[in-house]
Amino acid sequence: MKLKTPSTRGWIFAAASGAIVIALPYFLPHGEHHGWWSAIPGWWSLFGAAGCAAIVIVSKWLGHVFLQKDEDFYE
Amino acid sequence: MSRFLASSTAARLLVVVTFVLLAGSMVAMAATEGGGHGGEHGRILAPVLHPDTFATDSWPPAAILVIGGVGILLLPSRIRGYAAVILSAITLWYVWNLPDGARLVVGVGGQDLTLLRVDRLSLVFGKIFSLIGIIAGIYALHQRDTRQQVAALLYNAGALGVTFAGDYLTLYVFWELMAVSSVVLIWARRNPESEAAGRRYILVHLVGGAVLLGGVLLHLDATGSIAFERFAPGEGGLAAWLILIGFCLNAAVPPLGPWLPDAYPRATVTGAIFCSALTTKTAVYTLIRGFTGWEILAVAGVVMALYGVVYAVLANDIRELLGYHIISQVGYMVAGVGIGTAMAVNGAAAHAVSHILYKALLFMGAGVVIHTTGREKLTELGGFWKRQKLVFGLYMIGAFSISGFPLWNGFISKSMVVAAAGELHWDWAFLLLMLASVGTFLHTGLKLPYGTWMGEDHGIRPKPAPVNMVVAMAVAAFFCTIMGVAPGLLYAHLPYEVHWDPWTAPHVMEAVQMLLFTFFVFYLFIPKLGGQPTISMDTDVLYRKPAPAVRAVFVHGVGAVFDGAHARVHALASRLAAAFRDPTDWIPGWPERVESDEPGYDEDRARLPLMLPFTLTLIAFGVIAGWRFLG
């Protein structure tokens, strides 16, 4: 099973679920404030999305320029 | 819109946003008084455990597995596997009932060796090492390889021996037992790659053991003691650093850790479960015991957590990917040791327990794939999840656990270490450990299962998995879940009293937000995350690349010298033998010996008169020397 490009319904579902998890904390008890970022709405959503993209791109770039070698590199 | 989100422009934008946010956090951290690395912010190190000690005659738990490991050789092969599981169950029962504070001290060669030291720290590690012995034993029930069965029991005995050792000498013996028994589980796969990887593995570990022993001897010389106790941060001089390096090598702390992703993917399917559980977590235990509060470990732990994530993006071999995520997850534990507060140390111990369970589950899932398809690379797998729904589902429980999903055990243990960094306002550590969590879900929870079971259909028709393998996965999944739902079951066994509730609304929402949006971006990046038929260069390049040259100098070169010397000595001996064959040839004027068939000079006849004076001289010399010596 390959994941396909989402349909319009898929995009709506993703947007709705994203909006709900961003909005939900405002209706739940607060309590933990680690740093300045706690004031940014949906901080951990942004962190998850941007962090994921950064990990893929930086790792791929490092692999491309430096780390990745042919499978017979040590032979 | 979707086209834009899938474009590289969107990806670059996201990267820029991330770096801006991270840079902003660093600036804010630096601007915050007392914040950041080095800011103590009321940091109080976890106290050294001092239970009321009492002498006991109880044997160390390792003895059960050592004696049992040899004893199962006497059993028929069809029941050895069951015997191994029963032995591990007996060991778990025995460890569970060890009283806090019990000590077994024996005097050997003028030193007191503490073969058994029971406290809350050794107990929690002893229990999980015994439990995983049962689970991994069930997973291995179908195989009949006696070497592996014995090696696995001895390996587990080594881990328990280290855990309950109260002195460095006992620790060292069991440390090396772990190295030599675990390499059998790599070599047992019996292919050239495993043989070579096992050779590298054992060489690296023997070097690490030698460094550790050097530190222990220096410590003994400096203090007169081999007691395995905590070094105060920065104290202990060279001895402490050598011991720390020895421990860090087994914990796979970069740059000392490439042995792990090199060797574990080459181990047998069943042996890898023991490997994933024992060596690095034993090292975490020793780091907690000896180096709590050493801040350099907090830095090393954070680096490890991210290092594993970067390499996991590039990995194509499914168990190599999981291996790099062992390094990443052990990073949380090492960071916890470095942070050093009671909360952080509890977090390190709790995460070790969680990690042993979910990582075993993940390796078991990967093992079933290898066992049933004969393939282990993402580029060769995909498209058969419907044929392995149960295995896929159980694997996903492990994936949710390692990713810190609410309901599973990673959520209740990893968060303790991260929160401990947050409590001290070590924002850099807090944010980077959270970033590593994103990478963990991305690879172990999304990339690996997608690429292995889903993704492009390669027409794979896996053979049925042995029932015992699936049962073992189910047992591990049960523990991952029950601990996540009822964290008190785990917290009750931690070294210090726990003042942490992971099940708060902000903490749950934090995890949900982060993981959901990680999934969204994964969806966009799927084409970039497929496996590639490459390997990733690690610090082992420093000894793997020069290996042919080193072999040429130290093996072939030395061999050539010996072979040449041997040939020359042989030639010289031949010439001398020919020259001394007839000494009369040396005398001028002596009649030439006439070569004929007639019996002439015979060296055998000449030997007796020649050797007799020598023999008599030697006897006389011996008698005189003996008389002088006795006189």
C-alpha cells in the first residue's frame, strides 16, 4: 500500500485535526511553562513540523556531501 | 497548495523556520540569568544510595545463568530453549526477592571482592535484564543452535554480574564475559559479513576493556580501593577518565560507538534481541553508578540523541536503522546521568527499562521480517503488510512506545529526562532532546514500517512466522503498554522517590501536537525517505579503511619476515649439514673421498665418537653445577 497524495477530503481532515490539537490546549488546564516558546500558539506543532523537515533535509545533505558511500566502500 | 507543500521550497522554508526558532531559543537561553548549560539553577545531584547493608550468603544472580548455561548442554537439544527460558524466569524470581542492602563479600588475593551489592539501582536493572532474558528466550525457542543458547545465557549472566558487582575487579570480569559471549551471537550467523563485523566488534570491546582495566589499576594505585563507587564530577584524575571512556565505549557514545550499527545488524535474528538489550544498558547502569552529575555526559547524551537520528535517515538496513536509534535513545539516558538530579537519574533508569522492552520489540519485528522474507534492506522490502498484520501491529506498538506516544512506556520515561533538563532551565538540552524525539518517530515509527511493510510492492510472499516469535513480541508489547497506562508500576521500582506525573494535559498535548505534525511532514517527504543502496561512513572509517594497510604490515609483513627467515635458516642448515657431513674434506692433503658404491665414510658411524665427548662434558658440567648449587 503506497500512500497517495491526499484528496481534498484528506487535506480537510488533516487541517481539521491539526487545528483541533493546536486549539485544544487552550481549553485544558495549563501548568507547565518551560520557556519563552510556551507563549507561541501551537509551538509544538510548529516544532514537530519544522523539526521533521530539518532532520530530513540536513541529514540528506550531510549524507550527500559527506557520509553516504557505495556499499563496497570498505572492500 | 499540496504541490507547494510537497515542493523543496516549502521544505527549505521549514528548515529556515526551525533554525530561526532554535537560534532564538539559544539567544533567549543565554539572556536568561542562570539558564543554559552550566547554569546550576539549584541543581542538586541525586544522593548516593546508602541502604542499610548486611552480609548475606546469597549467591549473585549471575551464578544461576552461568551454571545453567553450562548445565543445559546436558539436556536434549529439543528442550534446551525451554530450559533457557525457565532459567531466566528463576533468575527474575531470585532477583525480585533479593533484599535491599544485601552484600556478599569474599576475600581473594588480599582484596575484598563484592560479588553482590543490592540496592534500588542494581535491583531495577537486574529485574529488567532478567525479564528480557525470558522474552528473548521465548523469541528464540524455535532455534536449535546450542552455541547461541549458551552464549545468550552467559551474556545475560555478564550483564547481571556487572549490575550487582560492588567492585571494579568483579565488574571487569563480567564486563569481558559480556564481550566474548555476545560476539558468538554475531558470528553465529555464519556469513563473511558477520565474521568480519564480529572480529571488529570483539577487537573494539577488548580495547575498551583494556582502557577500563587501566583506569581501575590506576584508581587502585591512587586510592588503594577497587570499590565501585561514584566519582564526584571532575574528580578522580586520569583513572576516572579511563574508566569513563571504557563505560562510554559500551554505551556507544560517539565517536566510540560505531561498533553498534556495524555489528548488531549482522547478528543472528534471535541474538540481536539480547544485544539490543544488554550491552548499552549495562553501560548506562555503570555510568549512573559511577558518573552521575558529570556535565560532559549531558552534552554527550544530547549529541548522541541527534547523531543517531541523522544516521537513521540514511540507513537502508532495517536493523542498522534500529541500531542507530539505540544510540539515539541511550543518548537520553546518558544525558540524564549528566544532568544528575534525582529526577534525571530516575528518568535514565526508567528509560533504560522502557527502552529494553520497546527496542527488543522493534528488533523482534525486524527479525520476523528477515526470518520470513530473507531480506533486510528497505530497498528490497515493501508491500506485504496485509500478510503480516499481527507482526506489523505489534511492531507499531514498539514504534509508538519509542516515539513517546501517550499510552506507551516511552511517554512516561523519556519525558522524565527531558523534564529534568527543563527544571534546570537547560533549554538547549530540553529543545534538542525534543527535536530528537521528532526524529525518532519519523524513522522508527514512520519510515521503517512504511518502507518495510507498506511502500512499493516487491511481490514478497513471506513464509509464516514461528508462533513463539509472535508470542514474544506480544509479551513485550504488553509490558510497553501496561507501563505506559499505569506508570506507577515502573516508578515504584526506580532508585529514588518519583515526583513526576506524565499524564497532565499540557504534557499530553505537547506530545500529540509534535507527533501529529511530524506525521504531516513525513507524508510530504515520503519520496525523500526511501532507502538507498548505500552505506554511511562513521568513525569506524578510522580503523576500517586502514585495516588492509595494517594487515599488510602487521600480518602479511610479519608473516613474510617469518617465512623468509624460515627459508634462510633452512638453507643455512642444509649447507652446514652438507659441510659437516665429512670433516675430513677440510684437512689439506687428505685423500679425496672416492664416490663409489663401496662402503666408505658413514656419518652415522662417526656420530658416536663425535657426540660422546660432548655428552660427557655436559654430564660433568651438570654434576658440578648441581654439587655447587646444593653445596
